[in-house]
Amino acid sequence: MKEVDLKMNEQEKYEIIKELVDHNGSKNRASKKLDISRRQIEKSHNQHQYA
């Protein structure tokens, strides 16, 4: 697989999306896995939704 360098915010966004996919969209489960709050996931999603 090709390795890609990501900026810090892109890496964070990738990790959040990956966990949401792995947990069938459950923000609660993804936040527990990432050890961040559900609000942080929602805030990140809202910031990147229109990007």
C-alpha cells in the first residue's frame, strides 16, 4: 500500500472517519476508541463537512 504523509488535522480527520466506519457510525463508540469526547468528533465533522 502506498504511504501518504498527512498534515496533523488531516490525520485526525482520517482517524475519526476510520473509527466511525469501523463502528458503523457510532460516535459514542468511536470517541471511546479514540479517547476523545463525542463533542470533539461532532466539532471535527462539522468543520470538515463543507471542506
